[in-house]
Amino acid sequence: MKRRLWGAVILLTLGCGVVFGFNALQQALTAKPELAALLPEGALLSIEARDFASLLGDWNASEEKRAWLTSDNYSAFSNSRLFGRLSQAQGEFSAAAGLPTDADLLNRVAGTESCLGLYDIGNLEFVYVTRLEQQRVESTPLWQTRGKFEQRTEAGTTFYVHKDAQSARVAAFAAKDGWLILGTRENLVAGVLDRIADRLAGISSHNLFSEGWYTEAVKQAAGERGDLRMVLNLDKIGGTPYFRSYWVQKNITEMKQYTSAVSDLYRTREVYHEERVLLRRASKSTVPGGDTAALSALAPEDAGFYAADALPDAESLLQRLRDNLLEVKPERTAPAEVDAPTSAAAENAGSAGQLDVRIDQAPFAEPTADAFESLRRLLRSQQPLASLEVFTTRPPRDGVFVSLQTGMVISAHRDWDENAVRDAVTPALPSGLSAGRLGVHWEKRSSTAGEYLALDGALPLYIEVNGKQLLFANDSTLLEQMLARRQTVNQTKGTNEITYMALFRHTQEQETFSRLMAQLDKAGNRSGAGQHGIAANGQSPSFFSGNMAGLGRVFSKVESEKMEERDQGDHVMQTVTYRWNR
């Protein structure tokens, strides 16, 4: 009896083991593949979505979409050369497909798991794969008009192709095993069918996911795939003329150091955050820099924008000092009586006695001293560890002009010397502050937050030296705010992992930004200042107060954008956080 009982237990245990083992094996064999493994190799970039239909539905129902379609930004874009080329291509693809390739078609072919591979930017050659039930596939206009297409067969599956004779554009599509495949090249659709068949047969095939650049890029991406993922082959993209023409940031030279990039977007109702990874062509040695997080804490809580970076080079620091603080117009000018009268003679007019003078050689010019050399030498000798730029705005007191306050902080390896700083800054100040440079004098000022130097003249400039930190500002209130925060915020040293940190308070600055942009437009083009929409004369909206401010109004519910960057030597990691006010 006992033997039969133990035998039954053993058989039951073995049976359960076989069942569980079979189920585990079946799950492993039917595991969801990487979407990029369904695409042929050679793509410049791929875009993957966990649920494309859901993303598209959220965009269609959003206030941002409705606002953008009626904004000055969209008005300007719809009259651009890029929009014209895209509209032309849309018309050509419509002719190739025999039906409108519009938003309605996009909604009908939007499935859950989806992936798009772009193979040629100029000719818009791509293939799109989406998880879609067969019933929904058969309800699409493409499937219902497939009789107008030529039939092809690949990997035992029929797919459909049509080429527009006039534009030579191609529309091709297929449906297999719950996937809908659309492409603008016949071989791309056939390539996807091959890879689906190979996966079912357990055959390993070359695909986008197996390419070295793609594999390496995805390996460096931390965490699971986001709601939306984009993977870019920057080696190939950077060599295209379209990248040089349409890349908004215009930092093409800087981007040449990167071979590939990955960007994952994760969404909640209140926060979107984007995780980026950029892979370098050659590894860069990383040297510990200053604590950007601790330095960023000096920015006032009402600062519209601030940015802190580690290990800035002396030349870039000097240029920022010149742009933000030193090479600006003074708030008040010296009386006109002390200015020398303007010469009435036309410059370089010449005379009849100079007919034999050669004009194909530049006249000799006496070399002039570099007014910024002393400041440059000082910055180099201090070996800066980190820097901070702070910008604040205040509503206009006169109801007209927006005032912009700027501050900078530079931390260094060694203590700053106040006398050396003053002696280096003074020659860099613009000439003509007052007659005989009478305004180039410094005075000590005191506040509850501490003492600092103030330039006694037409140019607003304030400096504070505190050990290894050097502070500049063009507004005394801003400088005193930074001094006060240094006394109250936690100044414990961080991990130095963050090499760049920036924050923009969009909601707070939106109204001031629009007012400031209107002032810029008035200064640049008085006839078209403040113009919105497309005027009767065909002019586009004003660039700053119309186009750019219009884009800001579209995303008026984005409270702030924050970016943190970590340089790991062979790759750079960036986290961008968008906070929504919903």
C-alpha cells in the first residue's frame, strides 16, 4: 500500500514537472520579440511604441493638438519649405496607394506594439509594423482596395504593391500572424515577412536589432523600454544634407563625436521623463568636476532659467561673461556735452591725390591689445571646476520694458583673490562708460547676506569673492539672493556625477517671455511687429512674439523642464523631466 502511494506521488510529481517544464518552454518560445528584430538592417533610425493607438488617441484628444493647429507656430510651419515638401510627398503616396494617406488612415492602421524604421530621409523610405487584429486589418481602406494592387509572394505570404508612374512612389502592405506591415519600398515589406517567418521557424536572420551599432546603443540604455523609444544611427544621419539643413540645435560639429543614441519616453499624467543615451565614437577620460547640484542650489527659487556645468573651459566662461555681463549697453550714458563731436567727413572717402595708391592691399593696422587677456589668464590659472548661469525677469515698472537679470558663479580649485579679480575685470569693461573712464571704480557694499563689490559707474556689475567661489551679477538684488541662499541651502558635497544641470520654469515665464519677444520683434522689424497669423500680404507671423510665443502657449500647461546629464566617458546619459500643471 505504501509502495503504491509513493509511486503515485512520484508519478504526480514527474507529471507536474513535465507540465510546468512544457509551459515554461512554450512561454520562452512564444516570448515577444524585440520589435527591431522584425525590421531589415540598414535603417537610419527606428521608433518603437508599446501602444501606438493609445499614444495617438491621447494626442488627438489633447488640448495641445487643438491649440497647435490654430497657433502662429503652426501657421508659420504650414508655410515653410519643409511643410511644402512633406505635403507633396503625402500627395504622391496617396496617388501610389490609391486613397488619401491622411489622419483617418493613420488612426485605422494604429495598433498596439508598433515600430517604424526610416531608411532614407530625403525620399521618405520607411517600413511600419504594428500589432493589429485581422478583423481590424480587413476593415482598413488598404485591405478593402487591395484588388487594385499587384500581388507579390514572400516567405509564403501574399503582399500587395502599387507604384505611381508619375512620382515613382511605392505603396506596399501585407498582413501576417497579427502584424500589419506598411512600406514605401517593396523589398522592405518583403524583408519584414522574411524575418517573421524566420522567427516562427526558429531561424536566426540579420535584422536591425542584430546590427552592432543598434545592439551597443540599446545595451547602454538603462531600464526597460519606454512608452516611446527612438534609436538613431548618428554616424549615418550626421552625413546627410537633411540633418545639416533641418537639425534645430545647429550643433552639428558637436554631434560628430557620437555614433548612436537612444531616447526612451515614460509618461504619467503629471510627469513625462525622457532617458537619453549618446554613445561616443572614442572614449573620453572623465575627470571629477565640481558639484553642479550644490552650485545649482544658489539659484533663487523664482529664477526663470539656470544652467550649471562641470569643468567648463576658460574660453567658454570668458565668452559667457562677455555675452551676459561685460559687453552690454550701459543703463545710463554720460552727458552728450562731454562726448567728442562726430566727424563730418565720410570715412575712407579718399582724394584726387591718391589715384596712384594701391587698393588691392589692406591698409596697415596697428595691433591692438586684447582687453580680455588678463581675465582669460586669471580664469585659466584658477582651473574652474564648475559654473552656474542664472537668469531672472521682472515685470516692467513702466509697463513697457522687461528687465532681464543675469548672474554667474564660478567655482575653482583654489581660492579667488579679490584684488586679482578686480584688476582682471577692470580692463575688460567697455570703453566709454563715462568721460575719461571716470566710472571704472569699485566700491564696497554691505547687505544682510554679506559684502560685495559694486562698479561705480554706468554699467551695472556686482562681484563677490568667497573662498573658491566667484559670483557675478548685473543686479544687486539677484546677487544678494544668491548670497542668502548660500547661507541657507545645504552645501554638503555631492557625488559629482551630474556634469550638466538646467531648469526652465515655463509657466512662470510665459507671459514675460511673450512680452520680451514682442519687444525684440519691434526692435528688429517695426512694420511687422506683433503680427499674428498669415497677413493679407502673405507675411508670416512675427518670429519671436508670434511663432515662438505661440509654441509656448500651445504647451502652457508644461510647468517646467529640467535636464540632468552624466558623462560616463564612452557614453553620455541625459534625463529630461517635463512637469505638467494638470
